[in-house]
Amino acid sequence: MNKVPASVWRNPWHFTAFGFGSGAAPFAPGTFGTLAAVLLYLPLQHLHWFSYLLVVIVAFAVGVVICERTSKDIGVHDHGGIVWDEFVGYWLTMLFAPSGWVWIAVGFVLFRIFDIAKPPPIGWLDKQVKGGMGIMIDDVLAGVYALLCLQLLARIFQG
């Protein structure tokens, strides 16, 4: 685990890239970042699906910029504490999700599984794509995988 730079607490770009501080957790920063994403999902879930998708797209675009800048500033590509990508990946997972805490938890677990396991082509993209896009793209694809699984489970269990 890389040391958390002091700039996280002073620089708004870094603070945001570090998931408003959640990525500074002493262990499992990606999990803590996803938990913070859940908290922000709670009000977002009430948006119309189109507005929600726009938020996710803007969060992705902003993420490419803030993750790139933070990574360059601290001199570490994809520092473990940079968790804005987890926010976007989890929010993508929850697009069209059924309401309720069970589905929030299922989405959390599915996203973490795909983010950690990095099945093809996620692992390949993680190694090949650099910069802010590289930091973001593997979590976006993990979010797509988790979204598809969540939707399949919802169809099975909700009819």
C-alpha cells in the first residue's frame, strides 16, 4: 500500500480523487471508497434513469481528469487510495437497480468481486491503458459486468 500523500487533505482535486478521504483508509481503500459511493448513491437513486446516467457520465469524465492530475501530482500511477473510479463503477452497477437495501448490498458485492478479480478484458485494460483513462476504465468495465449480473439476478428473483 502506498503512503497517503498529505496533499489529499489540502488539494480539492486530490481529495476528490481519494473519494473525499475514503481512499485514505489504512486497509482496503477500494472497499472503503465503494462504501462511500454507496452513501452518495442513496440520494442519486431517486433520479430519473436518464438524469442518473448523465451524472454517471459526467462523474466518469471528471474522474479521468482528476485521477490523471492526482496521479501525476503524487507521482504514483493508480495509487491505491485513488478511489473515484470505484465511485463511478459502483454507480454504473446500480443503473436500473431495483430499490432496497438488499439490491444495494448485492450491487456492492458484485462490483467488488469484478473490481478485484479483473476478469478478461478488465485485467488486460488495467495493464495496457495509462493515465486517467487507465485508472477509470477497468472500474467502469467491472461496473458493466456487475450491472449485467445484478440485472440478471433481479430478473430471476423479481420475476
